[in-house]
Amino acid sequence: MSKKVFAGLAAVAIFAAIGLAAKISGPASPAYATEKKSLNNGNTYVGSEVCKTCHLEHHDAWKKTLHSRMLVDVTVNQDAIVADLNPEKIRADLKKIEKLKVPADQIYIPKKEEIKYTIGSAWKQRYIVERNGKYFIAPVQYNVDSGRWVNYNEGDWEKRPWMEGCAGCHATGVSLEKSKFVEPGVGCEACHGPGSVHAALPPKAIYEKRATIINPAKLTEGVAVQICGSCHNRGKSMKDPKVGWPLGYLPGKALEDFYTSTSYASGDDTHVYPDEQSKAHHQQYIDWKQSTHADERVTCITCHSTHKLDGSSRTTTHQTEKAGSEQCLTCHTPINRTMAHSIHSFSNCVGCHMAKIVTSAESGDLHSHTFKALLPKETLANKANPNSCQGCHRHKNEDLAALQARYDALVTMPAPPAPACWHGW
């Protein structure tokens, strides 16, 4: 074959390839032009319904979690209200409470048609109403487990706008400037960041799409855990002290640049015990920071899952991989039942190391997350400090000094025997 013939065939092949490629890809579609335009408008929140179009299984798993039900639009789903808003029943419960800031018969009780959103339903439920274009949490709360109504900021509830106090952790894509949010509840973008650019890219742009969204599983542990800590926390915004959530924070950033946690040392004896353990709900990150788990980078997602693809994301109340102490035993293999671990032969790690000393709705309905066994001597030193032992019905009314003495006797190792003499070998 001559060089001219070979060159001619090569040229034909090249032009054929170009033609085939053009036929396959086609001209740029109007839809893609729109996509490219939106890429230039900055990254914004789009909502979990958009995420669902590509991540259906993740979305379905997330829908089973408490995150998806944190804030529910009552105008869309009236069944979100779990309690009967009977004023007689509510006021009867309120009259049983001592030291109300407003007399029980004067506390505002919302009518069903006045409620815009519900907050929660696992332990308690609160109700958002609108006043002069702003949202506020009504001053009554329904405790689900006990079935009773209690007061909530009844003295000044109309001076506590929900957007500033709570919205950033109850909703996704919150804008204080516009007094709006994109999605009720803790949606996909609450943990993965705004997703408009990610969603606008075509499905085949795999690597570009990965680069435009936050995947907490691929972040370093120290940064990833702060995503959870942005809401499982209590404190004040570093950007605006009137705001109770980390204003301006985005997943993947350093939380402490946007938020400062509360503490007993800072004067908060309402939400924190004198030993700096959490007394109130949604403060797991404050506890965890004090734990050995934090030192060893055992983080929230080591034990909890926010969505799983095997259908088991909601097999336990707290979205853990295993139930109760079985979760602990996935890492902590018991070798023997001696010393302190001989107290309870049923391997109840959680009972001692995650004592129920935290209150969400009723006293002690949530676990501590410092993972420390709280000994009687800590309560003996300061009566305001709780201990693990008295959280158990068996030891509830026992003498603390006697309990501590029994513990000390168990953990005291006998002196080792003198070494044998092997000089004869």
C-alpha cells in the first residue's frame, strides 16, 4: 500500500470518527445550556426532592429517619399533629405544674388551623405559629411518652422568633435576610451542602459532580464530625449572638469559626451539670468532645447511620448499627467479667457508660455521650452532679457512700504474689 493511499484511508477514518462522535453527542441542547447558566449563578439549595431524582435509595432511607421529620408542614400534612389540641386537657395538665410564669388559664393554646409546622414527634412535639409575618414556637408542648402537656417559654414566647433561635437546625437552606427556608426538616443538603451546581451537571459528568458536593464519609474525621456538631450542640452564633445556631456554617468547614458551645463554666447551669456533662437535649457533641472516643476519632457515624442502602437504616430508635450495648460490643470485646465489669453480668455497657441523665421531654429520657461511668463519689462531691448507679431502679434509693464503697472493693486488685525463684534452672 502506497503512502498516499494509506494517508487517504486514515483521513477517511478520522472524519468518520468525528462524524460518529457528533452523531452520538449531538448539538448542545437547550436544557444543557440552562444547566450551564445555572452553574454560573453560584451554589444554592435545591431541596431533597431534587436529590431524589438520582439518589432514590438514599432518599428513601433518609425518609425513615428522624431527620426527615424534624419539621413538618401542617398545611401539607395535617396528620403531623399527633396530639388532640383540647384546651381543657391542656390547661388541666398545665395547672399541675408549679412556678408557671403565666397562669395556666392565660397561656396561649394554638388552634389547629393556626399551626404552620410541627417540631418533632419522637419524644415531644412543639408547634410553630405565625405572628406579624414571623414564626414563633407556641408556649405549650406535648410530651409523647407520658402523654402530658407542659409549658414552654410561656412568659416571653412572642419575643423569641423561631428563625433566629432554631431554624438553622430545624430546616434546610435557611435565609435570615429573606426570612425563608428551602425545605422543612434536616434534608440532604444540611449535611452535604448546597447542591444546585451538583444537580445541574449532566449525569455523565461523574467526576465534576463529585467535586461539587460534600460527602462527609470522605472528609477527615475531625471535620466530618463537626457537621453533626453543628446541630447536636447548644450555644451561640459567632456571627450574630442573637442567633442560636451556626449562622454561615457549611458542611466541611471548621465549626468553631461559626459557633461557640455552651458550658457550665460560662454560667449555663440550666443545660449543663457542674461536671460539664449535658443536662439538656441536642447536646451530644458537647459530651462527645469530652470523651475518649473523641481523642481516638471514634465519631458519630461510627455508631449512627443517616441513611443506608440495605434497608436497615431505621432498625433502632437512634439509628445505630446494633441495638443497645450490642453496638458497643462491635468494638469493645469483653475479655472477662472481673473488677468493675463484674457488677452486672448482662454486659449492660450503656447502663453505666451512657447513663440516662439528659432531658428532652421528661427527666432522663436521653443518654449521656461522654461514655464515662459516673460514680457515686461524683454526686457525693457535688449533689448537682448525677451518677450512673442511681439511674437504675435497683440502686435508686441506696446510700451513695455505701455504693461507692462496694465499687471500690470490687476494683481493688490484690497484691501480686512474689515472683518464683528460677535460679535452679
